[in-house]
Amino acid sequence: MASRLDDSSKLWFERLYTRVGLPFWAGVLVVGFLPPLILTLWGYYTYGVKTDFTGGVSLGVPLLLANVIYILFSSSYIRRRVGALEQYAVSIGADKSQIQTSYLSDFRPVVATWAFLLVTGVLVLEPVFNPGYSLFQDLLRELLYSYMRLLQATFLWIFLSSMIAIYKMGRLPLRLKVFTDDRTLGLKPFANTSLLLITIYVLAIVLTFPIFLYPNFAVELSLTIFLVLGVFFFLVPLFGLHKKMQEVRTEKSALIGLRHNRVMGEFEAVGEGPLSEGLVNELLALDAIKREIHQMHDWPFDIGTVARLTGILGAPLVATILAAYLIRLFGV
């Protein structure tokens, strides 16, 4: 599920590519990768500024290229995916005027996120990453990496705002599917999009903080912070959808309960006498409906899919981070 966006819905770098007449792949390399590459090499060879985590350019530059390509392609894909989800929400009864996703493409919150990353980098992270650097060196390093931080801020904003958009869409009045046709009531696309986005996000932070290549405290701390942040925003829309599904289950159970009480009253009134065919059929029908309601899902996704994703992606990462903390704590 994806959709094509008009110019007003495109992200800032996509609009920039269009203005300079570059196809997307060329824009990623020329506008996305070239500026941080130049700044990285300039800082490394002129001022001796270390690259992120790797320290040198031999591995730092390939990692930088992988980050830029992944961040820009992923940001663009997430925006299109949320646009397609918006169309789906409208198709099942959501009021289009109540769906606001234009802020995903707004450059102003990207700038605010960028400023936050820069300030946090200078005052909090740089002293941990490079404890031997002076404040001036920290400022210089963040200045040289400011363009890369802008790309990272773009990805972070588009991920977080997309999760908020999914949450808001899930709270709108929707024309839910009949539970006998769809155990998730038609809400599965919202959950699938959330699962896809958190998968993209986890891969992005692993590329940004490559713990499998450079295990150190700075990487472990950064991964922990951003992983907790990502999981929190992943759960926000899911709990909203979970609540909606529980409300539907409760409503259907109450409705069938009233009908069941009435029929049971007729059943008891018959006493030892024979049951009419209509009463028997109604009892059987009610029993079948109650079983259907019992089989309704509490969460709008396939548990097996979540388990596989957790086993393949989440569990190894969390185990690696915990093992690193334990080794550091006990000095093993």
C-alpha cells in the first residue's frame, strides 16, 4: 500500500530535487550524500575531527553513505505509506477534513528537531562520545556534522509524526468491517503500517549507532535512548486501536447478551415441554455468534508476524545491548 504524492505533500528534500531537476536517486547522491561527505572529509583532514563512532574515514565514509541512502529513501517511503493509509481511512468512513497529515511534510518541525539534536549533541552526547574534546571542538564537530543531523532530524520527525498520524486516524469514527468477515474489523492496515514503520526505524538506529561494529558506551547509550523512544511511539497507535476493538467486542457482547437473556427466558418458560423449532434455531444461532465474538482479535495484527519480527530483529538487538551493559557493569 503506497501512493504518489503531490508537490505540497512531498518532503523538503524531494521538493529540492524537483527544483534542481534531479531524479530521486541522483538527488540522494548529489544533495543528500555529497554535502556531508565534503564536510566530513574537511573536518577530518583539516581539523582532525573524528567521524561518528568509527573515528576514521575508511569505514566512516561507507557508513555515512549507507546512512544517507537509507534515511532519505525510508523517509520518502514512510510519507507515501502514511498517505496511502489516509486514503484507506477515508474509504472506510473517516472524514477527510479531520485527517491532518500535512505537518509530516512541514519543514518547520524538522528544523526544530534539527536544533534539538544539535543542542543535545553539544551539551549531552559529545562529552560522552569524545570526552577529550573541548567545548569548541564539540561545537566544531557538530557544525561539520550539521547537515547530516538535518537528514537524521528529517527521518526522526517523519517517523514520530507518522505514528501520531496513525494514532489520530485510528481514533476517528470509522465504518468498521463485520467481525465475522474480518477478525480485526478492518483495522489491520493501521497495525501493519505501524509494524513496518518500527522495523524501518530500528534498522535506521542500528545503522546510525552500529553496535555490532563498534560496541562502546556511547553507542549503547544512544541505542537505548532511541530504541525506547521508538517503541513508545510504536505502542501509542496500537493501544488506541486496541481500545477501539475492545469497545466493539464489549458492545457486541452486550447486544448478544440481551438477546440471549430474552431467549433463555422463553426457554425457561417452556419448562419440560418440547422446544419449538424457531427457539432451537435461535439458541443455536446465538451460540454461534457468541463463539464468533469470542474469536475477535484484541489487537489488529497477526501475533505470528509480530513474534517473527521480534525474534529476527528486536530480540538480538535488545540482547546485545543488555549483554554490553552487563559486561560493562561486572567487568567480564
